[in-house]
Amino acid sequence: MKRLVLSGFLASEEIYINQLEALLLPMRPLKATATTSQPVLTIQQVETIFYKIQDIFQIHKEFYDALLPSIQQWDEKVTVGHLFQKLVSLTSPLLSPTALLYKPIDRVTRSTLVLHDLLKHTPKDHPDFPLLQDALRISQNFLSSINEEIDPRRTAVTTPKGEARQLVKDGFLVEVSESSRKLRHVFLFTDLLLCAKMKKTAVGRHQQYECKWYIPLADLTFQTLDDSDACPSIQVLPEHEIEEMKIKISVLKNEIQKEKKAPKGQSRVERLRKKMNEQESWLLLHSPTIPFRINNKHGKCYLFLLSSDYERSEWRESIQKLQKKDLQSCMLSSVELQVLTSSCFKLRTVHNIPVTGNKDDEETPGLYGFLHVIVHSAKGFKQSANLYCTLEVDSFGYFVSKAKTRVFRDTTEPQWNEEFEIELEGSQYLRILCYEKCYDKSMLNKDDNEIVDKIMGKGQVQLDPQTVQSKNWHMDVIEMNGIKVEFSMKFTSRDLSLKRTPSKKQSGVFGVKINVVTKRERSKVPYIVRQCIEEVEKRGIDEVGIYRISGVATDIQALKSAFDTNTKDILVMLSDMDINAIAGTLKLYFRELPEPLLTDRLYPAFMEGIALSDPAAKENCMMHLLRSLPEPNIMTFLTLLEHLKRVAEKEPINKMSLHNLATVFGPTLLRPSESESAKGQHITSASDIWSHDVMAQVQVLLYYLQHPPISYAELKRNTLYFSTDV
């Protein structure tokens, strides 16, 4: 691994040195003419344009020449830390933050990543370890000095009592103002609550906030039910309008994916993104209906609308916690208010309104499908009460309440044992809130959608696709304010039972080593793989959820037995069979290989390779690992790779992105051997190992799927710096 990391870095150093050399070519004649009677540029101008290029070139060339022999004649006792120490010590003083040369600074960032990777793969007792540590320290100090110069320290704002006023919480909330809904950014400081809106600014100008109002926490009270007349009423849109907008947004998402693949689709993608942003912002503004009212001491009422009772209770709890301190009321002068409002821009922790248009496509898209949740029981209540739970999931950037258990009367240990099926629309979290039911009629609020029941506790869990997508129920406990709620969940999706048992009959194809099958068939790729791929491409490529939706188990078993016995009418069977059964047969073939396609031997190296930070080192390592596979494995993998890319091209129709396909196939093609798993078994539970490993397995396949086409001939030809043995 250490050699692979260094080889990747050396390859990128070579490119960098060539770039510097190209810059030196025009510099020399320009410098020579500077002292003549007809200079093109003055000496001063030449030195400004080609600032320190000669010195930087010299340092990197010496580093390259010193490192190259170590990699060509590799010995694991070799030390390279001194070379990195010299490189970063010499380049750092040259690159003063005022002369911000982008590329040289970028090289320091790159070498910092490489040093991290090298330390990861250098034993602590190796003589190179302290040298590499020192080089990393020099690099990091240099980079942090640059960051300090670029980003001046934030100034603290002081409160009337002379303490530093700190930002405790901020977020986007919908305020009802003058009978219409407005999106506001609300900031909770240690002594006051400030409601701001983003000012419209000219293009290129810094964005700023404008303060709409503020309330010192000493003067802030929460709405009591009797005063609710004083507050504006809430207009709620009909449900079907909200649903129609969700459908429009989903259609736009698909269009964006389609346009991305079109040769000239980029400008259209920007237009579609803008439109989607507008529609998601509309949804964000119109969907919340849960009122959150606050008053100041003069009786002025402010009304916010939230989509979730969870958020409302978080804001309320944060304010009440601060109010327990000895707070003084404060009046800000217009200058102080201006200073505080302009500091909001730097201090904010929530930068964007939560619409998917703001996210990169690489970010987790969340889960689509059905989540089955059983709420079992709860314990930890101090006294008997009437108790129930609600379930919320996130959807289109905000949380929605999706289910509610029945009320369990007069108990400290409710036993609900109720199952719910919740539809997920790109969801990443499940929240559970536990309430005490209020039956006192005099306490009921005039607003139907305001819950006046008391929240006893609340908590959330991340919906990790790898945990919830197993066939089995996943049991969990959420702890909230001393209360424990026990629940189970599973997601209706693919099968995860991937235990491999070699076939006793070597005459078949399932459970038989891939090299035995290809040798027998005199083929490079097993017949079963070629036939299933061909059939899926013929009539399954437009099928929604192809490879994700399970085929009928009896059909898959019939196909398995036909391939194993090499039945003559196999082609007729394939053309008649449901396409999901054929896709399921292909997945089953890879799942039942006695050893995963990417082999037990290379599994640890794939896991280390995908974790490398430096792109050049990662590329070098991942291609080297492919070259190290046996020939039938490489050929089969490349065939499958190209097929999955063709499936993903039809994503707007079949809803299967590269990420979806990597999630389906990654853990099948790449699995730790049973002995590896057994090693880790006593440390953590099997499901922990599973969820951690699966993330990396999916990332490995996704890396190759997103890579430009890889040809077998080129793979074998391109052996960069070292032989093909691992």
C-alpha cells in the first residue's frame, strides 16, 4: 500500500514538473530581452509573472529524482520521510500567503493528503514514521497559516453584562407576517432571539441579512392558550396541491438526470435546477402547519409554522434552557443591531434552505420505498400516564409525521406492539416522539393542528440503507430524557443473505469456481453471465427497479437448475421468463460463487485503496488491483461493468442510478472471506461489521462504474513503475 500511494504521487509529480518546465520555456527568452534596448517585459514584470517558478521547479525535480529509485527497487525498510520533510520545508517559505499561487499551494495540499495515507500504512516502529509525522506537521502548519491570513478571526459580540454573546442555534423557519408566509433565518443567541431575512444584493456583492425583529430572552414568553386570539390565523393549503408539487419536483429531478447525459445539456440543467429550487422552496414555505408562537413583554405575538413537532420542541427547549440563567433585558442601539446582524452571516451554522437543489449529486440520495416499523414498548417513566408515540421521516427537505400509535392508558410501561408501513421519499432519518395524552377539554387549543399533549421524549435514528435493507427485522432502542422506546424496522428492498457455500457438484455452474467454468466452456466470461446480460439488455433495460425488485423465487430456482444441467431449451426458458427472475439469477450466480469475483485475497487491499485520500494514489492503486485479478475474473468484471453502465444510462426510465446499482452489486462482488469476518466477530456484532463494510464495498464498485471505460488490453499494458505482482 505504501508503494502504491507513493507511485500515484510520483506520477502526479511528473505531470507537475512538466507543467513547470513548460512555464520556464518562455521565461528565459523574456528575461534575456529584459536587459536589451527593446525589452518585451521589464525584469520586475518577468519576476512577478514567473514568481519563484525556477526555485519551485528545482525543489520538485530534486524530490522526484530522489524518490524514483526507491520505488523502482522497492524495499519495505526504505525511508522516504526525509524527502517529504525537505520538500515541504523548502516550498513553504517560497509560497507566502500574499503571493497566492494556486497550483503550488495545491501541491502542498496534495502532499498533505499523501502524508496522511503514508502514515496510515507505516508501522509506528518503522524509522520512517517520525520523519513522516514531522513532514505532516510542517505542511499542516503552513496550510493553517494561509487559512488564517485569508479568513480573519471572527469578532466576538459582547452582551450588556460584558460576556461574549454566542450563537446557540439557527435555522430557517416560516413566519406568518401580514397574513402571508415568509421564509426567515432565525438566530438564537445566549441573550436574545433575532429574526432576519436575506437582503437582495447586486450580483457579485456579499450577501447580507436584514433584521426584521429581535426579542431579548429576558422578555420572551411562550403563547398561553387563552391568548391565541391575538395571533394571526393559519391558512392551510389543500393536501392535493402539496402532492401535485411533489410530483412536479420528481419529474424535474428525472429531467435533470437525463439532460446531464446529453452532450449539450449543461445549460438546460442549470435552468431545470433553478426551476426545481423554486418549486422546492414553494413546498418548504407552504407545507408547515404546526404553530410555534412567541410573545414579547409588550404582548406582541409572533407566529412561526413548523412541519414537525420535533423542531418546535427543540426550539422551545433551547430557549427555556438559556432562560434559566440570570438574564438581563437589553436594548440594542441601531449600530449594535447592525453589527450583530452583519455578524449573523459569518456565524450561521445552517447555510442553505434544505432543498435538494443545494446538494451535490454525490450526496446520499436517501431511501425510496417502504419502511416497516414496529413500535414495541417504552420504559423509564416516573409515574403512570396515558402514552402514545408518533413517527416522522424527512421528505423533500422537511420532516413529516407519518404514523401514530394508539394511546396506552395509565401505565409506566406501555406495550404497543403496532406495525406501520411508511412510504419513504428520499428519507434519511426516522424520528420517534413520545407524548403524554391530554384529556382535559379546557386545555384543548382553538387550532386543530396544534398538539397540546406533552412531549415526554424525542429521538432520531439515521436510516442506514445497509442496516434496514436486510430481510430480517432490525431491532433498536431510542433513548430520550431517560425514557427508552424499543422498536424494530425493515425496508422492503433487496435480499442481503450472501453466505457462500461451494457446490458439491463440479459439473454445474452455481457454486463452482469461475476459472473451472470458463476453462470447461473454453470462454473468457461464463455463459450464464453473457446470456443473462443479453436478455436484460434486450427487454429489461427499461424495467423500473431492474436488479432491485426481486424475481419470483421458484422461477429463479428453475433457471438455476437449467443452467446447472445445461438444458438444451435454456434460451427458450430465458425468453419466456419474467425479466426480474433473470436479473435475480445473475445476482444469485455472483452471490453463490465459492469466492467473490474480486477475490478474498485482494479484499483488504480494495478496502484500503478506496480509503485513500489522494486521487492519483487511489487511481493507481485501484487499477493495479484490477490488473492483479485472475484473467476470468477481470474479463467477467469488465463485462458486468459495461452492462451496468448501460443500465444506468436509462435511469430516467428504470430509476436505477449508478449508485443504486453499486448498492445492489457491490456487496455481492466484494466480501470479506469467512475467516476475515470471524476475526472481527468477537469485537462487534455481525450487523455492525456488515454496515461498515458494505459502505466501502458499494464505494469500490461505484468508483469503477464512474471511471471512464477500462479496456482489458490497456489495463495489462499500463503497468506504471512496477511489476504486476501484489
